[in-house]
Amino acid sequence: MTALRHFNAAATHMSFKEAARELCVTEGAISRQIKVLEEYLGCALFLRLHRGVQLSDEGRKLFEVTDQALFQIAAVSDEILGGVSNFTLSVTTSFAIRWLMPRLSGFEAQHPNIPISLQTVTSPGTSQSRRFDTSIIYQLGDPADKTSSVPENGELIMLEWLLPVCAPGYLEKNSPGNFHHEKAFPLQDLKNHRVIFNEPTGRDWRSWAMKSGDVELALDRALKFEHDDTAIQAAVAGHGIALANLAYISNELHLGSLVPAVDVAPLPIGAHYLVTEAGKVGQTHVEIFRNWLMATVADFKEEISTLLGPDQG
């Protein structure tokens, strides 16, 4: 069971390092347990590549059954121990860290008899073999655009409004003549500044630049991270300009640790959806969470209405 848990964590994250972090063990411990399992089965479960690992055909077969089995064991164990059925929720890591978790205590206070079993994933497809009551997923594309598709059994939660932001000190330091400057940079000046990626390809920056009128960016000098949270923290520290979701930086904007870097309105690049597992629609605990989430989102939209303008939301 130990070897299976270590294998499952590594397969979920596609990273021995992230698996070790989840299980609070060393990377060596992850590697040793997987080796034990590979020796027992007589085949390689992972292909060791130059830049990481990838599941072998045998590894994929094993992951399809162990992931679901371990998740069900954990859910049933919690039910037996607590006497109540958990509400299971899958959510992308950035949305969980930057928006949901700071507000989830409100749900727990209102509904102490509905414990939440929450699983964070780096992308919507990370835990496809698991079955959740609901999932909060992100999808590129403005829902107002007729060419954009809505996920099956999905309901729009909120748009992803993106805005280039930086630390106030970055504005001052990089202003002409290095004098005290509180105004945002002109849009055409973005090419002279270092941008910060929230994932290695700069997908969001490229989409935003195209929608903003083919804005020129110095993409070759970009500071690259793999998550929104680290990109935002880099911007707060003054390392450059991040393209951030208003939902993730509302607190920093309120405190003044981040300010708009250019004088433009936020643009909708994607959206977050609540996807309910088939057969779960209408169940009491699912509806209670949905109603709380939508009410909380409505309150949040009111908070950021001054940033979006009267006709956006």
C-alpha cells in the first residue's frame, strides 16, 4: 500500500518532487517505493526523461485503477470515521490558493455538517480517473464569444479578467529619469519591460497582447514560473510585470502592493466553471455548495465592480 500511494502521488503530479511534497517525504523515498513496485510487477511504470517523467503503458493502466481506488478508500474511511458523507471538490491550484481557500471558512461556518474533501489539480485533466461531486475548472475563451464552448454539465462562475500589474516601486524605478511616478506606463512601452509568465509558454500574455491590438512584448526576456501564485509574488517583489486575474489579486490591489502597470481596462481571456458530476445534480449537499459559491461570487463581483466598470462583470 505504501508503494502504491507513492506511485499514485507521482503519477498524479507527473513529478517525484511534487509527490514528495504532498506526502511529506524525500524524493529518494518516492523513487525507492516506485522501484519496489516496478520490481514486483517486472516492468517500468515510468519513463525517465531528460526533463521529467512520463507514465509507461503499464503505468497508465495501473494509475487508472489505483487512483480511483485510493480516492474511494479515503472517502469511505472519512464517512465511517465521521458518520457523514464528504462533499468532494476538485479545483485548480491557483483558484484554490488565490480565491477559494480564503473564503471557504465562510462555507464551513454556515454548514459544519458538510465536510469538504478538496483536491487541487494543476489543470482540469490532471485527475480524470477520479470521481468528484463537482469540479471548478478553468477554460480559455470568453463565454460571450459564440465560438467558445461551455464544459458539459458546466455552469459559469466568473470570467477571468486579466490586468497587467506591478509593484508601485517598479513603476517608480523604471520611469523616465527615475523620478517619482505614480501613473501607469503607456501601452506601447510594455516592450521595454520584463514580463512575468504564470506558466512556461506565456499563453495568457500572448492571448492578451493579440486582443489588445498586437501589443509588442519582450517575450524572450520573460521571467517564467509555473503557477499564478509565484508569478504574482514575483510582481509584488518588484521583478517585473505580471498579467494577473483580478480574482487572484484583489487583496494586493486593495493594499496597494500591486498597481495597474499600463492604463488599460481588464480583458476577459477565459472563465471558471462549476462542473457537476453526472448523477450528482440536485443532491442536497451539491446544491448547498453551489448556492453558497454563487452568492460568494456575486459579493466578490460587487467588490471589484469599480475596476471593471459599469457594463462588465
